[in-house]
Amino acid sequence: DAGITQSPRHKVTETGTPVTLRCHQTENHRYMYWYRQDPGHGLRLIHYSYGVKDTDKGEVSDGYSVSRSKTEDFLLTLESATSSQTSVYFCAITSGGNTGELFFGEGSRLTVL
Amino acid sequence: ILNVEQSPQSLHVQEGDSTNFTCSFPSSNFYALHWYRWETAKSPEALFVMTLNGDEKKKGRISATLNTKEGYSYLYIKGSQPEDSATYLCALLTGNQFYFGTGTSLTVIP
């Protein structure tokens, strides 16, 4: 199994509070992604990283920021959580290229009350 | 944002039946097409990574084909078993981004 872990796995928070989700990998893969999964929408890309300090926005990036200060960690921050950000968040990694498959973390379930 | 479409949205089949589903994507933006299997309460796991027009991949009873010119891929399951019950996702890789379809949910009835 690919070495990828997410924390926390479950979190309940209140509207307006900041939340940070962590994705940690031990595979030294270059690319890391944050997705959210919502019913009827499948997996939608929030942000991704293609190297240390190199990040870019995905299709649903509003309200989220990311940071990658070292290869193994990719942090997703909700500066001021809203109820619309209640979701399951998945981190994924890949070595890159057009043959590199994605390896997913276990998911982090976030509930914003 | 690219539109990756999967059909049908859900499917119920009897054990032993063969089945197939479709993934459609814009052919002009193709780098690779991935298929993932997603079981309930687990994370998606890769089934196939397909890069060439005409690619055919097989893993046990599951196989996939790819047509990049017309922008579609088929996933086939031969002799479905209850353990095949899962959501099957396809994802289009273009540039550095993966665009996922909403998946086909397969239920195999014993």
C-alpha cells in the first residue's frame, strides 16, 4: 500500500472557525492533490501541488488555501469554515507522467455546523 | 473545467451476468484515462491506466478499452460477482490535473 495518511480522519467544527487538514506521504511523490467528494458531484479538485512551494488551483478552490513546505506534507486550510464545506476530503499522490496512477488517502470527513 | 461523463449512473445485475459501462471525455485534451474502483468505506484504487488509442487492458474478469479519437472508454466485467459491487470511476488526465466522472455504481445481486 502507498504510504499516504490523512489527519484528522473526522472533525466537527463550527461555522467561522479555521480548519487544517494534513496529508502526509512517505513515497516521495512529486504530485499531491486535494479533492472533495459530495453526492452527485464525484471527486472535485480543490488544489494540487507539483513540488515544494508549487501549488495551483483546481475547479473548487474558493474558500481554501494550501501549503507544501516539504515534499511529504500537503496542508489544506479552510480559513473560515462554512456549512457548504461539509464534505469528505481526499488527498491523492502520484509520481507524475501520463502513466502514474493516483494513490488515495483514507479520507477526512469534515462537518461544519 | 473538463466534462467527463459516465453512464449509467447506477446498475444492478445478477451474479454471473456480464456488464459494461462507459466513460466519455473531450478527445482534444487527452493525456491518459484512468479507471478506479471505489468500494464503500474505502478509498479509490486504480484498475487501469490507459494512454494509447486502441489500448486494451485486462485484470482478471475486468477489462477496458480506449478510443481517444472519439473520446470514450468502456469498462467490462465478465461474470459479475458480489465482490465486484463498487463504484467505478474514470478520470481524464490533462496537464497535471485529473478530472473525474461521477462514477457508475454497480450492485451485483447474489
